[in-house]
Amino acid sequence: MSSSTVNVGAATVVRRKRLTVKPTMILGIGIVATALLMAIFPSLFATHDPNKFDYGAILQAPSAAHWFGTDNFGRDVFSRVVHGARTDLQIALFTTLFPFIFGTLIGALTGYFGRWLDAIFGRIVDVVMVFPFLILVIAIVAMLGPGLKNMFIAVSIVGWVYYARLVRGETIVQKRSDYVSAAKVMGYSPTRVVFRHIFPNAVTPAVVYWMTDMSLGILLGASLGYLGLGAQPPTAEWGVMVADGKNFMTTAPWISTFPGLVLTAVGVGFSLVGDGLADILRPK
Amino acid sequence: MNRWAYLLARILQMIPTLVVIMILVFALVRLLPGNPAVAILGDRVTDEAVARVNQELGLDKPLPMQFWIFFNRVIRGDLGESINLKMAVTRLIGDRLPITLFLTAYAGLLAAVMAIPMAVLSALKRGTWIDNLIRAVFQIGLSLPVFYVSLQLLTVFGAQLRWFPVGGIGPTPASNFYFLFLPALSLGFYMAAILMRSLRASILEVLTSDYVSFARAKGIRPRLVLTRHVLRNAMISTVTLFGLSIGQLMGGAVITETVFAIPGVGRLMVDAIFGRDYAVVQGLTLAFAVVIMVIFLLTDLAYTVLDPRTKVA
């Protein structure tokens, strides 16, 4: 951490440099906050019922009445994009929550206790890393059946290994530090040392990765939605919406284009927040 | 230990991982509700057929025994038969894998062509608007879904401008550089974004190192310092990342092949899932893992060639 020295009379006070938040992080927070608002209060933004068919207004180009145009059922694309925020943010949360909790726990335990525990989980982690993430997830979804719930299960089965690897490495580093030796000398139990002392310090990279992972989770969820393995129509989900419009790309490109743009923007938002957090939390 | 011994050791190390992979793939079909034989054969099957498959796969025997039977079949190259395509899964994979490998390699090539010059420019012009612009474009590239880029490229350059075909593969292998350009580009852009970030960071790190200052002080021309000293060293970490991301690239091929109707293993996987062709899903999952393991091995070897410090004495 950089610091500046200020002379106050005879005493020298070391003052921490003020934390500066990068403008890109503020942009990221803005994007994510907007998406969150849309997810929680869609009716504040939506101009129409997202699932209502209107055969009098099909395939209309963007206009004052329909900002993002309408699809082949006359549904308002803008309102569907707004309601899609709820599904896609839910995907961001549920594809990462279990992997984060389970992965960090396993990482801390294997890093601290090592031996057979480390050997077993190390092998599993190696194997999972060999598979392309997407292939393994869709293979599991294929067996369980398409749908959001099964997608969450599939991603959870696979996704924890990345967190486990991060936290394991960090725990091994922390284990050798003085404060841990001190805690051991005090006679604290191993569980207490791991969870009260090491864990809060070792979890930082995993928290940073969590943000990036949410952006990856949204991308993955939308990709599975596009392939027909994730959220099922008529649910408003951005990937499904891009797929819905794919046969109208030359005649009504707005059906696919707008959900895709919003999807990309929210992905950028999460990764900017992740990068910003990394700068703040990781001392250079 | 020379390089050959190292290679042999690395190959031997792959064996236990391969066994665990086979256990995983074996377990995959057991996730299916109901009798795996019925799942493998489809819903409309006769009792005799089920009995025959039960016998073949040893489904009436305990699990370890079932795995042993599965293991022996896989070793002999028997991955079962596709119920929809009425073909041996091994042959199907043999027919289609080259297309996916070509697409992946092509995408990797395009990614390198996009990422390397941009990373060099971005690092040399650090902090300027050029640097910021390049980083912004690649930042967006990281969040652009592959299916979305594919669909947009297909519409604009395929359907509207008619510069490229709207799907499928070419009649000859060489013509695929043209036929698969758009799919490779959409797949490669994502990878370029990952590579650019890493390479830029490595170049910045190498630029401040002692040996670069020394090379400059010796009066070596700046261009030579850049290519011979900076790039070569900065590439080392990027080559590893490149090898690791090839796996993700192959995963992405599932999506690109679906959008562009390319008859590779990725599309085969999606078709197999919707056709409930579980022997194919199982066989492909295994094939993907094996291909990736080989790529990891090659990456390792490339690493030892590039970085003299890792040369085993």
C-alpha cells in the first residue's frame, strides 16, 4: 500500500493514500445497478406486458410506441429485455453461489490440511480442468434434461473447482505466515485457525473472481438458453430472445440485436466491477 | 534427463488422469433416470434388445464390474453405437473431429493475428488513447457471447453482403479457409481478448526488466530489442494461456458449429442431446477430454522449447 509521510510538528504521521476508485469501475457499478433495478422492479421500466401477444403489431421496427420494436408475436422487445434482467441476474447468482461457497471451503481445507484430502480433491480438480467447461456442463444438462434448475445443478457440479484452486493456493501461502504460527502457539484448534484466521485472508482472490465469474455465468446461461438447454420459452431470457429472433435477422434484426447488446453490456459491467475490485483488494 | 524421457514421463502421468476421466464419463450416463439400457436404445425398444444391451454392458452386475466392462470396451476403441445415425460412435467421431480441430486451430490462428500486434501497440503506447481504445474493444470482446457474434457476422457478411457462405463446409480442405472464415473469426475474437490482456501485461513487465535495459544500452536497434528480447519472453506465459484456452475454444465450437451448420463434433453433440443419443454424448465427452489432454501436453513441450530456463538438465 503506498503511503505518504506528513510532518505534524515533531511527530511524523503516516497517512494512508486515499482509495481511488477507477472511473471504469464506477461505470461498471452503474451498469450492474441498473440491471439490478430492472430485475427487482421491472414494472418501473417496462412499457408493455412482456408476454402479451399482439397480432395487430407484429415485427414492428423500433418506434416511440415500441422502443426496441416488436417480435413475431407482437410482443414488445424492450419490455421483454427488462423482464429478462430478472432471469439473467438470477442465472449470474445461482451459477456462482454454490461454487463460491463449496469451492472456497474445499480450497481452505485442502490447502491447510493437505495429505490425502488434498490428493483426492487435487485429482478431481485436475480432471475437471481437462474438460472444456461448456462441454462438461452441457453433457450433464443433457443427462438431467434442459431447464434452468438443471443448468444450475450442472454448473455447480463443475464450477467449484476454480474457487477451490484459488483458495487452496492462497491458504498454502498464508499457512506459512507469522500470524498463523502465533495463533498455533496460542493453542487454538486447527478449525479455528483455518476459519477465523486464514480464511478471511485467503478468500480475497475468490471474491474478486466471483465478480468475473458472474459475467461468465451470464454468458454461459445465455449460451445454453440459445442452444435450447437453459431457460425455456416463453421465459424472457436474453439468450433465448436472441435465438427467438434468429430467423428474422434480415427482416427484423431488432428482435435479436437488442437483447444481445444488453447482455454484452451487463457482462462488461460485471467484469469492470471485478477488475476494479481486484485493483482495490490486491495490494500491488 | 533428456527431452524424450521428459515426454515419456509426462505421458505416463496422463494415465491416472485418464482413468478418472473414464470414471466420470461412465458415471455421466448413470445420472439418467431409469435404466441406462433403455436410455441408450431409445424409448421404442423390444425387451430382447434391452436384455442384449444389459448383457453387453453388464448392467446386471455390480458397479465396479460394469466399469471394468466399460473400460475394456473403450480401450478397444468401442464407444457403442449411435441410435439415430446407426453408426459406430468411434467412426462418427473420426469423421467429424478433423472439422472441429481445423475450426479450432483456424480460430486460434486468427486470435493470435488479432491479439499479438494489438498487444504490442497497446503496451508501447501505454496510457494513450490508442491503448485505451484497444483495451476497450477487447474488454467488450470478453463479454460478447459467441452465439451473438456468430449470428451478427452471418447476417451481415453472409446473408446481406454475400461475401461469405451462410454455413456449411467447403468441398476441399483448402477451401475451408474461406468457408470457415466467419465461424473461426467469431470464435477467435473471444480468445483474442483473453490473449491480448495477458500479452500486454507480460510485455509491460518485460519492458522494465534488466536484460531489456541492458540490450538497449548495448545499442541494439529498438526493433530487434522488441522482437528478439521483449516479445520472445513475453510470449512464454501467453503460450501456456493459449494452450489452456484451446479447450474453451473447442467448447465454443459447439455454439459456432450450431449457428453456422458445420458438421463437426460440436454440432454432433447438440444434435445427440436433442436426439437423446446418449452413447454419442458419452463418447464425445470422452473424446473432448482426450484431445484437450494431448493439447496440454503439446503446450508443455512448446513451453520447454521457448523458455530455456525450463530445460531439464
